[in-house]
Amino acid sequence: MKPFFQPARRRVLATCAGAALLLIAAGAAAQSAWPTKPVRIVVPFAPGGTTDILARAVAPELSRAFGQQFIVDNRAGAGGNVGADIVAKSPADGYTLLMGTVGTHGINKALYNKMPFDPQKDFAPITLVAGVPNVMVMNTERAKALGINSVPDFIKYAKANPGKLSMASSGNGTSIHLAGELFKSRTGIFMTHIPYRGSGPAMLDMVSGNTDVMFDNLPSALPQIKGGKLKAFAVTSAQRSAVMPELPTVEEAAKLKGFEASSWFGLLAPAGTPPDIVNRIQQETAKALATPAMKEKLLAQGAIPSGNTPQEFTKLIDAETAKWAAVVKTSGAKVD
């Protein structure tokens, strides 16, 4: 004999199953609802630099993956702090992202006396896009006129002519700036620092001969090196670059043990952005960076693609913040 309450039990179970399906469907719908409009990727530097190059490489891939336009928006100023602050104070809805750098999220916290945002608390790291070495370059004609053909030549001239050489950078607090400051402190030379609102404008003055030396990101300097406008002396990374293996490291060329000042670039969102949105962006970015075409494109420019997880990117930011705080303290560099 069947229990008299079986039909009621079935109705209860059916109701519960239906409710569960509704919750699953609602969750799927909420996830698929983003993005319903264009997404902005803020680049905190002027067009033409490596931050801009990488953002414009990734944006079309994300546009195709999500069916909405990912638009690059250049907001330069204060070593990347202007653009980063815009993102930090934007709604945490996935529609405003930042192409952050080692400057905005590793260096500036120690370099600036006052920060408009907290690089570690006000952002949700998404993924590291790429790491790149910096390269020490001079205007080719200027180097020839001064008889500078190597890093030792450069150091010798700078020591004999303190203050006569100018050092361009993409802005206060960038890795380009700090690489130069580290070089100055380790070699005991003095150069006048000239900050720009991005690598692009700085490079224009380098090519024009208005400034003397720059420790630029390799991807943005490479075209001018290949075109003969700039003379490359060394890379600032711990190892030689695969794209220019003939160049020594600064450590090798100047016999500066432990000298290393590389750059990195990654996507971040405002703190509080839903984890499912963060994870979806990371997954699609990683897929794009893993394609043979994208790998070949970035490696040819001197960039090493990544696509790591939000957790791994967070650990990198924490480690880099500690590392660069020590470098800033040693170099004595400060920005009011």
C-alpha cells in the first residue's frame, strides 16, 4: 500500500526543483546580461606607448568575445594616477576597466607623497597582460656626436659632464622614470629628468634630438631602434631579450650586480566588481593571449604575454609594491 501523502510530497519536490531551476536560470541570465553596452578601457598615458599598444591589441579580441565594443580611452597625467583614479572611482559594474602598469600599481604608492587612490584596496585585479623589459636608448645622432657607443661610454661622459645630459620618461613614477633613477643612483651620475605625459610624446622628443637618453619600454622603442633613429645600449631586465639578444643587460654592460627594472601591464576593475565579470574577462583575455597570432605579435614587439588568474595577479602586485618601495627609498626619488 502506497503512503497517502506521496502526491503531496511529489508536489513539494516538484516545487523545490522548479524553484532551483528558476534560481539557476536567473543566475545565468544575470551573468549573460553583462555587457549590454560598450566597455571602456582607460589607458592612463598618452597614445603611442606600450600601455596604449597593449590595450589596443587586447580590446578588439574582447569586443569579439563579448559582442560589445571595448573602447580605449587615453587619460594621461601624474605618472598614470589621473587615469587610474578615474577607474578607482567608477561604478563597479564591469563597464570601466584600467590597463594598469607597474607604475600605477607598484611604484607610485611609494613615490608620491599623496595618492588619490589606494592601488591595492581600490581595484579588483583581473589579469596580467604582458611583461616587458625596458631598453636604454639614445638619439643616434646625439650619441655619435658625443662619441658614446656603449653603457660604459655613457657613464664616463655623464661623470665628466654632470647635468649636461637629459633623461626623458613617460611620467613621474613610471618604470621608465624609476629605471633611470636606479641607474643614476647605482652609477653615481646626474641627469636632468624630463617627465612627459606618456611614452609617445617622450619618444617624439627623443627622435627629434631634444632629449638625450630614455629607459623606454622595448615595444614602443623598437620601431625607432630598427629605423636607426635611436641607438640601443642595453636592456634593464635580468635576462637578455629574445627579440634583441645582441643587447647586453645593464647588469652585464655596467657590471651592476642585481640591476633589474622591468615593466608589466595588466587589466584591473574597480574594487567590488562582481567576481563572475572579473573571471569572464580574465578567461577571454587569457584565450586571446594564448593564440599563436597574438603570441607572435607581442613577442615580436618584445612583450611576454601572460593571462594569469586574478589571484596570481594580486600576488604580483603585492610583491611589486614591496620591491619598488625599497627601490624608491634607495634612489631617493620623490614626487610631491
